[in-house]
Amino acid sequence: MFKNFTGNEKVALAIIALGCFILHLVVNLTGTYGFFRDELYYIACSDHLAWGYVDQPPFSLLVLKISRLLFGDSLTAIRITPVLMHTGTIILTGLMVKEMGGKTFALLIACLAVALSPIHLGMSLIFSMNSIDTFIWALSVYLILKLINTQNQSYWIWLGIVLGIGLMNKISVLFLGFGIFVGFIVTNRQWFATRWPYIAGAIVFILFLPYVLWNIANDYAHLEFIHNASTSKYAGLSALSFIKDQLLFLNPIATPLWIAGLLGLFFYLPLKKYRILAWVYLTAFAILILNGTSKGEYLAPAYASLFAAAGVLPNRS
């Protein structure tokens, strides 16, 4: 996985990832911030494992149950998963950079952007499905890049597994899946003449089926939850507030960086073969805008790939 990294690149990636891990660990060990109320709910849910819950699929709660069995119920132990997910997302960002041809400077720019992004830091400060979701998006993008660069169809199998697990973690992975579909249609439609995208789709369906069946058995509880949230809790949100959040959550200073990454995927010739990443982002963005009451954080997992593309712009071999 890291065989094409130089020694300096390995050191740079290790320093950023380890620094992020230590920062989270110190904050949690010092107990500066106690349990967030939602974490107490997640802990309670993990004591009653099921194939589904009204407000979320079950995967993150299974992860929490395993984490509690291994590490206990302390604040630091409960939050070890989001810490590892943020660290893992940084590493995956570095791997994306290398797949797109970037070198040390590109890796530093992209990984630091993910490490210091307010929304990524915030989602990793408490346990929830969100940090896992961000990692799932990053891993999916990395697999897409490997698929493009190697044309090895086995990556479709892995992509199906990751997306299926992702859906069992958070329903918003549907936006990612639809973005991948649109992206391949626009940029690599030849794959749809093979059986591999359909095999990947079948894997996703099989892995997600238990939650679908749980909803059928429980009067489509999650759909009712989404409807109620959209019409009441999030009724004050708008397309304008969603766009504003994209500028704030990623840090206004980093906004030119991810915009440059998005534009670079369209207009910078060496990145042309990876243009699917731009279509994934734009598809998810369009869905969330059209929804009208989307929270800005729903799109946060999509930005690691744009930071990676931006880092590559001035520093491609």
C-alpha cells in the first residue's frame, strides 16, 4: 500500500497522522470535555443490539459494543473509534494523493487540510456514526482511484463491501453511491458493459438488506424519522444555509483549496482521468441542495478527495 511512497513521504504522513491521534488522545485523557448527550444514547443502544434503530442503521453501535468490550466505558475508551477514524482518513488522504501522482508537498497540503478541518476535528471529538462515515467515503474514493489506475476488477468487490457496510452505518452513503454511479456513467461508462458494477451493487444490496427488512417489520420507522426531522427539526434550514456551512465547516482559509481541487479535476489535464471524483461531489451536493433542509455536515466526508486533488495541482510528478 505504501510501496510507492518515498522515505520523506512516509515520515510526513506518519507525523501528521500521529500528531492528530495524540491531539485527540490528550483532549480526551484530560477530560476537558465530558460525555456529549448523544454518546449516552449510543451507549444505551449498544447495550441492546438490533438490526436497526429508529434514527440510524446498526453498524456504528456494533462497533461501539466491540470497543466497550475491549477498552471499557471511560471517556477515552468510548472515543477511541472516532480518533482512529480521523487518523485513518488522514492516511487515506495521503494514499489518494499518491494515486493521483502527488509528491511530498501535495501530501502535506492535503493531509494537513483534513487534520485541521473544523468539521473533521469536531466529528472526531465524540462518538457517533459520522467519523466512521467520513472514513467510509475516503476508503471508497481510494478504491475508485485504485480501480482507475489498475483496471483490476477485484476493486469492484471491495467497493461493494465498503459501500454496503457504509450504508449499514449511515443512510447518507446513498448520496455517495449515486455519485459514483453518475461519475462512472460520465467518465468510465465502459465498465457497465461488464458484470462487475452489478456484482458490486448486489453486494451492497445484500449487506444493506437486514436494515431494509428491519424497517419493513417496524412500519418503516426510519422513513418516518426522516420525514419528521425534515418537516420540524430541520425545517429552518435552507439551500443558502447549506452552502454557507460548506464555507465555514471546512475553515474559510481552506475554502480556496477545496475549490481549486474541484476545478482542477475538471480543467487540469493530468487529473482528467480522476474527474469522477468531481462528479461524485457535485452529485451529492445537488441532491442535498435539492432536498432543501439538508444539514451542511452531510457533505463533509466528500472533501478529503478534493483536498487531495488540490494538493496535487502544484506538485505532480
